[in-house]
Amino acid sequence: MEIFNPYTHPPEPLLTEVFDIGIWNMVATPSITIDVGFIYSSWRFVQIKIDNDVWSVCSKLSIDGMTSGYWEHSVATGNTILSLYRGVGGRYNSIDYDRATGNRGNILLVHI
């Protein structure tokens, strides 16, 4: 049995990608799905930035350790998919988040 030696088996480098969430009227549509193109098992950290309609308030939501992650409402993952859900009520189900144009925010994905 080979013993792991970090000097002869260095860890894989971490890579960083940034994705636009795209247009998302959070009142009319309770969820959005983004295909990030990288297998879930390679993800190490995800940060989601949600902007309000006039870009005056920014929410930063993180999933660290890649356990089941939840923000004010929820985040689901599967294969190469990141799905964001807003619940009924709460700040994201309001007139401050009902814009149907422009980018709603960004996703920062750190993976191997």
C-alpha cells in the first residue's frame, strides 16, 4: 500500500470561474438553473452574489465545504448544474427583485 506523500503527490491546483446568473425576475420565477460545465464532485467553494433591481444592495451567499448548502432559501446541485431557489416571502420575493432585464448577479466557483 502506497502512503500518500504531499511532496511526491501535490494536490491538484484550484481553478476559479465566474458565471453570470443572467436575467432572473425573482418574483415571477422562484428558481433558476445554471449549467456551470464542471462536475459537482470537483467543486470546492461556491459564492453567489445577488443584486437587487437598482444594483444598490448586494447579497453574498456562500457554500463552503460543499455540503448541502442553503442561503435565505436554497441552493441545489446536481452533476454540472447549480439551481437557485427563492422561497415564498422574504426579501427576494419583493419588488426590489422583480427586474426582467439585466444580469441578476454572479457565481464564483472554485474547483479542481
